[in-house]
Amino acid sequence: ADAAAGKVKAQQCAVCHGPNGLATAPDAPNLAGQPALYTAAQLKAYRSGERKHEVMAVMAKPLSDADIDNLAAWFASIKVTAQMP
Amino acid sequence: ADAAAGKVKAQQCAVCHGPNGLATAPDAPNLAGQPALYTAAQLKAYRSGERKHEVMAVMAKPLSDADIDNLAAWFASIKVTAQMP
């Protein structure tokens, strides 16, 4: 997969998922650091309609398998740390 | 919502989602820092079967609405940072 190509493709995701993959919309998930297998499976589920979401159906429809793998690789490449409260 | 109660309830999530909410299983998402609205909506979707996943169906079935809100509050309270590569 080509994370750099994924980074370009991910520009359209930034409005809800944030420029660095930390969600800006209150009802959207963080994508930064998400395991690539998980992200790819969700994008394919949105593309096929197996998983339903109005906006994500539109976003995922035009994506090729390569786009999906690149996006998944890009988000997985963002390093995240978690600090317990 | 009671994040402390959520932390106790979240012990059963750690095996796949990690002790600090960063996924240990390759096909599971990170939960650390996920917006509470999103996490709660997904748990309810797994509980009702609107969203399908073998393991999550079993995990979500016994959860009350309060459990779900507490879990969502707990994971949202974990501070995450994202470092772009």
C-alpha cells in the first residue's frame, strides 16, 4: 500500500476526521493510528453498504481497493499515544 | 455518565482494545480518545444488531444504556495525541 497516496486521498476525510486523524466532528471516530486491517474493512463495508452511514456511503462509493489500502496505510502510519486520566 | 464506572466495565474490552484503549488485536479499532457520541452509537448498534460483529454482539448484548454511556465517557477521557509521519 502507498501511504503517501493515502495521505493525498485523505484530504477529503479531514473535514470530519481532522487534518491529523483526530475527529473534529463530535460523532465521527478518530482514524489516526487505527490498525490498517480495521480501517480497510470498514471502508469496504461502507462501500458495499454492509455498514450503513449516509455520509460514509457517499465517501466510500468511488474508492478502489487500492485507494482503500492506501488510506488505511496512511492512517495507520500516524503515531498515536494514549494518556490515561 | 460515570467514567470511573466505565473504566471498571472496560476491563473486559482490554483483551482486544488494549489496557489503554490502543488496539492490541490487528483488526480491532483504537478506542482511546474516541468521541463519546461515536462510541455510544456503535455499542448500541452492536447491541441491537444494526452493526454486525460476532464478538461485539456478545460483548454488547448485556450492556445497559448506563453501561454504554459510562464506557463511552471512559474512552473519551483518555487523552490521545497524533504525530504525523
